[in-house]
Amino acid sequence: MFTGAGREVAWGLLGGTVLDCVIPDPRTGHPVAAFGRAAGLVERRTWTDSRARGVAFTIVCVGAPVALAACADSVLPRGPARALVVAAATWAVLGSRSLRAEASALDILLADADLPAARLRLRNLVGRDPAGLDEAGIARAAVESVAENTCDAVVAPLLWGAVAGLPGLVGYRAVNTLDAMVGHHSPRYERFGWASARLDDGASYLPARVTAMLVAVAAPTVGGRPRTVLRIVRRDGRRHPSPNSGMSEAAFAGALGRRLGGRNVYGGRVEERPVLGDGPSVDVSDLSRAQRLCAAVSGGAAVAAFALALRGRR
């Protein structure tokens, strides 16, 4: 079975996806969290209001883990051992299970009408201020986060792993983590975080469009139609301020038959996001449908990455 690096990567990606489904993230000591703490320490010691300093920060924080992954990949023996390492790395960088678990927890809290607890729990998924959100607002924020992170935490790392193996898996997760840390618009990070944000835009550009296609294929699992998804993506995907998030959010809106977008509040700053999709607004019942759609897309992405890795070997 294991006669070349392409097959080892392919089986490792598939095995890691299965592990993500059955093994929950540890409460402490997760590799991605450890990277985030290390990057945060570097940021606190190097920050200045400078794009050049932000470029250097991004190069160091992405280059170091990619170099380590490349070195490990070069010394790993061919065979099952390499596939197991790729599987472990895939499990570490994927977030399908944890994403769906957070959405499920919110679903339960909203079903119990526990709005204070739901607003607090929502902070695990989104950066916006949940203080003034009602049930529908919490549900919309959660569905939008599931849509965006289905690309960032599932499809994109699998595709980068298929293309570049272990360094691709590690490198994409580093890039996306830095974007979440310093890539947002704020007085502190408008200049310093520019490089991290632009690098994430580039790394996620193709995966976001692949995510939209996979959502279209999976739309019947939640009562949607592939043609509707593709129509909504073509019409609304580029209206979002992010060049990538709009694709996955528009695709989810089309598959669910709901409208996403609207007013968001970030630390007192109000953003009016364009409306994506047709039909009624998101309600609490859509949380379970979004979870099913995320699971279906995750499976499709794993199969696509498996095939891509095998084809890359040839």
C-alpha cells in the first residue's frame, strides 16, 4: 500500500480526518494552542505600528514551523510511519469535530432559552460582541462561523496537505492562526497585521472556492439544491468584505435556503455586512442543519484531498 510519498500523504490525510471525527481536542496542550501562545509572545516583544515589522513577524512565525515540518518530513522513513505522522498532524490542524461541537452546544443552550450562557459560549466561535444578540442573532453568528471555518479549519488544511504534505498542513494552520490573532482591522493591527492578513487571503483563495463547490454537492443533505448554491455564490460571494469568507458563507446560505449577513459589532465598531442568500433569516433550527452540512463537506474534502495527493504522486 505505501509505495510512495503521495500514497503516504493520501492515507495520512484520510486517517487524520477519521481521527478528528472520533478523538476530541485536548483541553490543554493542543499543538495549535501552543503555537498561538508562542506567536503571541513573539508579537508582544516585536510589535510596532509598522508593516515592515509585521512582515518580519509573519515570516518568522510561519517559516519556523514550516522549516521544522520540512526537516521532519525529510528524515521520516518511507512507509506506514510517515502516514501515521501525517495523520497525527492532520488531526491536530483540523477543526470539524470541535466546530460542530460548539454549534451543538449553542443549539442546546438556545433550546433551553439560556441566552446569557449562549452569548458567553458564542465567544468560542466569533470575534463579534454577542452582548446585544437575541436568539436569531446568535444563530446567525454561529452559522456564519461554521460556514467560514468549514473552509479555514477543514477544506483548506486538507488541500494544502494534499499539495505540500506535512509542511503544507503545518504552514496553512500557522498562516490562518496568525490571521485570527493579528489580521483583523484594529488600531493596533491595521499595519502590523497587514502581512498576516494578506498571506491568509492568498492561502485561502482557492480552498474557499473549492469549499463552495463542495457545499453545492452536499446541499441535498440539508434539503438544498446544487444549482441554487452556485447561483447564490456567483451573485453574492464577492459582496462580502473578505475575498474568501463570502464564498463559503454564500454557499451555506444557498444550501440552507436562508439569509446571512447584516449588522455586526466588534468592540464597539459597527459593520454593516451585505446580505447573502435568499429566503428567511437564520433561526435556531438551522444550527443542526449547518452541522450536518459541515460534516458532509468535511467528508467530501477528505476524499478530494486523498485523490489529489494520489494524483500528485503520479
